[in-house]
Amino acid sequence: MESLLLINDPKLDGTKITFELPNEGSKLDFEKEMIGLLGYLRGHLHNHDITIEVNVNESIEIKRSFTDQDRYNRFLEINPNIELLRTTFGLDLDA
């Protein structure tokens, strides 16, 4: 479920959450677990009007990191504080 949620950012329109996935197989996997997620969100947010809509958009590119530099750039994109950590401890990707 986590990997499916990380593919694309959801869009919120009022109480409707729209989520796009790259293929029908991912949509089926997501829908299997969607009831639990929906129950969790409704309970913790105290809002039983929340709905989730899943769309298939085959043009979505899944970002994959192959080299150490690609992985580092992806982590840096997610959390810019990674650069501070690297410089503070003198870490290097070449090692």
C-alpha cells in the first residue's frame, strides 16, 4: 500500500480524494486495501463524508533510482535536509 501511495500525490477536492495510478493492476491492489484506509481516515479525521476515487493514468512516470547519485538526488528532492546531514558528517557518495 505504501508503494502505491508514493507513486503520485493525491488531489483533494472538498471531501473527495482523487488518486491516479499508472495501471489497472495497481488500481486493483489499491482498491483491495482502500476500505481499511478509508475507515482509518474517516475515524481519525472524524469525517464520514470522505471518499476516495481511483483513476488509471498510464502516462504517469514512476521515478526509479538506479545509481547512488540518482538515489541521493531523489532523497534530496524529498527532504532538502539530507544535504545538511551529508556536509555535517562529511559523507561522500564515492566511498
